Amino acid sequence: MTDLLNIGAQATQLYKSALTTVSNNIANLNTEGYSRQSLDISANTMIPIGNTYLGTGSTLNQITRAYNGFVETNLRDTSSDLYNQQPVIDYGNRVIDIFGSPTSGLTSALDRFYEASATLSTDPASVPQRNIFLTEAESLASSFQSLSGHLDDIDQESQLDINLQLSTLNNLTQQLVEVNAQLDRKPSLDQQPPELLDQRDNLLRELSELVKIDVNERASGGVEVRLDSSAGTVLVNQLTSATFTASFSANDPGATKIFANVHGSSSETLSVTGGLLGGLINFRGQILAPAVTDLDSLAVTVNAEINAIQTTGVDLNGERGTALFEIDPNIGGAAGFNIILTDPSKVAAAGLLRITKGDANTGSASLDYLTIPTGAATPAVTLTYDDVAGTFTDSSGGLHIPDVNGLFSVGAITFELQGVPSTGDTFEIGLNTNAAGDNRNMALMVQLQNKSVMPNGNSISAGYAEIVNGAGNRVSLAMISQDAMQAIYDQAIQAKGMVSGVNLDQEASDLIRFQQAYQASAQIIQTASELFDAILAVR
């Protein structure tokens, strides 16, 4: 009877634990990171009775959790890949919105500037039109500064975001060290509480959302974690964790450095890939830095090209034009792009030179000049032609020989001869004074709209569009990657759910099964008690 009572008592305790475990599974149905628990039951050693053996019941060895290391690793890796795309998309779209904005973007400012130039070219002496031209020039300068300021804001925000994520990373690694310490108190994995192992895996998944990690599990269930791969920088070892900080360059948003302090020694790590941190670094290097660099280069080109036209023309006062814009050398780039011309009469709408044919000329020749190089001196000479030598002699005795196309130079300026000159024909070249109605220089400003001035042969507007398209293409690639990674991540979540998730149908079935087993175990005890009473009643 004693054996029967022992078997019944053990069974009731076992199935009481089973009911508790099933109830716990049901209660944690929606608990994030919870792994379904089950009982590991084994039969007790049988005892020999004569020529046979009798069972002695069963024993609860341990409560285990449903876990698959491969599935867990796959979930961490796909999570890291998925989260890696989000900063590129979020911050990249902000850059695109800024560049494409009708108010802060450069396209509308350039269009208005060219339109004001075209309007002024139709009436170059008009002071109101000159004022409008200067207003739009000022708006263009403000647009460059505004764009640069917005990019700087995004630069600062992404820096704060990186520091925030690093702070989270440092906090998670410290928590993992504490979990490791608890796990290492027991020598083997099968002795660990399931909740503690769930806590470990949740921390590892949170880490993988920040960075790509490589995990090595010890016999106790404690883990060593490295960045990126088994050769990467140590995140967590048995006793300690690394502390991470970031360093940024004031002049280069792409120069983001992450430093790891391990055992008191700090050094730069190149192992930060994947996750939110990797995505932030990718955004700064692949979108923000090129956008800043290209915008600064565009500002330099616009400044050079417009000033080249402005300084090779004549203003309303009959004086050679001065620069319209400047780039502050203490600031540089788009942020330092300023308008410095405020007097409308100083707008150089007229061509720089006036060429006057001599009254006594008998030939059919005419003389004109081509585009004047920036900084070229204003010539003040009279050219006399000799048809025997086929040369022009200037007033200082210099000789100028037209080529087969009628081209020759005086100083740095190229002139074009058309028609046939006669000996003694003269052409007086000098500053184009009293040229209020001349629009030659302003026409060059209008033509700048379609002129190939960028290093790759684009116009200014096309160069700006290329900056926007470059950022847009990178964001589009990130969105395509995110869609692909989302599908893979969803599959990983589903796989983990199949292994570790709580299935209510299964739990309900187990609940009924264990309830019946518990009741049957109690019946064993009752039966043993009745048999024992019956024996005692025998006299």
C-alpha cells in the first residue's frame, strides 16, 4: 500500500506542477519574449518482484522552455538587417523633402533668379527691374544658407540619435553582464530558470536591433557577445562589458567614429554594422555627407559663374562690374554664400567692351569679342590693319594675327574678325561707357540657366537635381531592402512562434489532459486508502 500511496502522491504533485505550467503559459500568452514552458518527466526506476518488475511512478526532472538556437540566431540577424534600413529612410526622406521644398529648396530660387535676369535683359536701364534682380539674387543666397542650415540641423539630430543609441547599447550590455553573473552561478544550462534565459534572449534581441552581433553561448547559458562577427569588438564577455562613445567631425558628416572602451582602454572600432546604429552611420556617410559636399560645390560653382559674368560687364554708371556674391572664407560652402552687391546701379547688365570702327574705314570688316575670361584686364587700344601682312597693329606696337577663323587675342580676350578689312582700317577698343540700354552681359546671365558649368557637364539646375536624385536613389534602395528584410523578418518571427510561442489550442488540450491525470492520481491515493482500511478491518 505504501508504494501505491507514494506513486499517487508523486503523481498528484507532478500533475499539479503540470497544471501550474500550462496556466503560466496561458497567462503569458501576450508577454513579449516569453518562451512556452513544458515539463520534462521521466519514469522512476522499477523494482524487481520475483521474475517481474513493477513501476514506481514518475519524477519531474525540470521545467524546460521551447527554444531553438538556430531560430533565435536567425531572428537576431534578420532584426538587425531590418532595423538597419530605417534611419536611412527616415532621415533620407527629410533631406529629400528639404531639397524639394518650394520654400527651402533651391530650384524655385534659381528659376526666379533666371526669370529676373531675363526680365532685366529686356530693359537693362530699368532701376525697378534691377531692384527685382537684386532681390532674387538675395533670395538665392538665402536659399543656399537655408539649405545648409537644414542639413546642419539633420547632422546635429543624427549625432544626438547616435549618442542616444549608444547610451541604450551601454545600458543593455550592462544588464547582460548582470544576467551572465546570475547564469554563471550554476554550471549547466539545464539548471537555469527559464525566465532568466528568456531575459537573456530578450536582451540579445534588443542589442541586435541596435547593432549586428555575434553570440557565443557557454555551458552555463552565459554568453559572450561581439560586434558584427566572431572577430569583432567585444560587447560583453564573462565579467564585463565595453562602453561605447562617438566622435564626430565638424567639417565632414561622414566621418563618424565609434570608440569602444574595453578594460579601461579606448580605441576606435570598425565593427559597428547593422541595426539602428549601423543605419545612422550609413545615412551620414551615404546621404548626408554627399549632400553637404555637393551643395557646397554647387554654391562654389554658382558664386564663380555668376561673378564671372557680373565682373566682365559694365554697370549703369559706365564702370566695370564688381562681384555680386561671395563665399565667406571663415564659413565656406553654402553656409557662407552671401550677396555683397546692394546698389542696383552696380548690376553689370551691359557688355564690357565697345568696339568702334574708324570713320575712314574702307573695308567690309567688323570686329567683335567672345566671352571674356574672369579677371581679364579691360583693353584700351586702337587696332590698325595691314592687308599685306594680314595683321593688326595695336597702339603700343603689338602685332595680332587673325587665324583662318578670324580669331586673335588682345591680352586675355579673344576677338573675332568678320568680313574683309582694308589697309589702314582701324578699330578702337575700350570700356563700354554710356551703355545704359546694352543687355549683352545680362543675356549671358540668362544663358547660364542652360550652360554646362558643373564638373560632369550639367547645368546648375541639373546639378542641383542630381543632388536630390542621388539622395532619392539611396532612399529608394533602402526602402526596397526594407521590404525584402521585412518579409524575411516576418518569416523569422513566425518560425520562432512555431517553436516558442504559446498555442492556446494546445494549452487548452494539455489543461484538460493534466486535469484528468491529476484527478486520476488523486483517485490512486483514495484507492490506496480504502485498501489500507480494508486490510485493517480484517480480524
